[in-house]
Amino acid sequence: MIVVIDPSTKKNWVPTSKHAVTVSYFFDSTRNVYRIISLDGSKAIINSTITPNMTFTKTSQKFGQWADSRANTVYGLGFSSENHLVKFADKFAEFKEAARLAKEKSQEKMELTSTPSQESAPGDLLSPLTSESINGTDDERVTPDTPQHTEPRAEPSQNALPFSHSSSSINKHWEAELAALKGNNAKLTAALLESTANVKQWKQQLAAYQEEAERLHKRVTELECVSGQTTVIKSQKTELNQTIEELELALKAKEEELERLKAEVESANDFQSQKDLLTDKLQDTEARNQVLEAQLSDLEQRLESSQLEREAFRKSLRSLLELLDSKIFELTELRDTLAKLLEGS
């Protein structure tokens, strides 16, 4: 997250981007300076040159800020973790020290290249150019050309009048002034060409940053789509969890019913075994009953035959008794007859 201080109140933070963006350190080799760059699409929301007098302050575990006097604002950065904040602060301190060393070297180089004859107007001309080439912008580097050309022309006329004793000294003075102006003009032309090359290089780097920003923006869009899909997946997951819970309850009820059915099956198996046992006994009984019935039928047949024989025997006995009775009667009549005969004799 990137924020800047509110220019009206100088107290509140104002966000500069609606989503997370990349913040990078950039080394400008032509100017020998370090910059902090951040792009939001094609818009540069941070373009801060690191100077030796800057200080990066960690105000919390995930937030830091620094003041940029050239931009007349205070930048604030929010990080995803304290480790990222520490790495950023270490790099800031490292590049701040590098900027200090580069500034000292440039000042030493200016002092070595300066001469007593250039301490007046030419020295004033080179000083703003050198400072602007280190820390300024492209517009600031080009605008000072016009007043710097006119100012040296005014000074020789003012300084030459007291010492113009002859035309030869005036000509020499103007020739020296013209040579100095030509040298300064050549230096300004070289600086302008260098600034043009720097602008082209900066445009190329800006285009690369824009491509990287577009790629990251697409990635963020994809991640947002994935996040939306994640919300749908979470809702589907919640519904699936509810369905799973309902199925688990139904499964538990089915398991209980299955246990009950198993108990019933076991009891039915016991009943079946008892039934099989009783069936075997019944079959044995039926077999024995058939045998007994056969025996009974045989006995009935034998009894019937016995009864028939008995009836026949009884009939025979009756016929014999009748025959005996008739014989007895005959004998009786014969006895009586014999008795009468005896009595009569």
C-alpha cells in the first residue's frame, strides 16, 4: 500500500493506489543517483530521488515513511510483513550512503576541474548544471540555459570598462570571453545530448516498468478472479459440508437400522434352526407315524380277518350246538323210550 501526506492538512494520509503495486529501487547510471520508482499502470505514483539528507523512518512493524523535499511531500509504504519492511529500510540506508559518496565525489571532481579564470561567470554556469544533473529532473536541466548564456555576456561589459586602456586589451578580453562561452556552450550541448539520451533511456525503462505493471495488474486481476472463484468454492464447500453432515446422519440411521436388521436376522436364523430341528423331528415322527399306520392297517386287517374267523367259528359252534341239541333230544327220546321199554318189560 502506498500513501502520501495530505498537502492541505499535512497530517492525514491519502492513498495513491487502489490495489497493491510494486515498489522498486532504480539506479540511474547517467546521473549516478538512486531512485524509488512505483507505477500504477502508466502513472508514476512514486518517483523519488534518494539524497544523503533523507531518512526512512519505521513507524510500525509494517509501515515506514520518508520525506522528499523536491517533491514537497511525504511518502508512506505499507508492507505485508516486518521482514519486507526491514529489507526495504536496509536498502534505503545503503543507497543513501551511496548517494552521499557520489555527491562527495562529484564535488571533488568539480573542485579539481575548476580554474581561477572560471570562478566568475563560467563557474556560476557549471554549478547549477552539475547539481541538476545529479538530483534534478529533465525539465530543470534544460530551462537554466537561457539565463546562463545572457548573464556571462553582461558581466564582461561591466568588468571590462575600468580596464579598457586600449583596443588590443579589449579584443583580448572579448576573445577570452568568447572562448570561455564557446567552451561552456560545448559543455551545455554535451549535457543536453546526455540529458536527451537519459530521457530516451528513461522512456525505455518507463516502458519496461509499464509492461511489468500491466503484467502485474493482469496477475492481480487473475488473482481477484481466483478470489471470486474461491468465494464460490467456499459456498459450495459449505453446502457440500451440510450435505455430507446430512448424509452422515442418514448413514448413521441406516447403520442403526442395519444393526437392528442383523439382530432380527440372527434371531430369524435361530428360529430357522429351531424350525429345521422341529422339521426334522416332524419328518421322523411322520415316518414313524407311517410305520405305525402301516402296522395299524395290518393289525386292522388281521383283526378283521380274526373277527371273520371268529364269526365263522361262532357259526360253526352254533351249528354244532344245534346239532348237539338235536342229538341230545334224540338221545333223550331214545332214553325215554328205553326206560319205558324197561318198565314195560
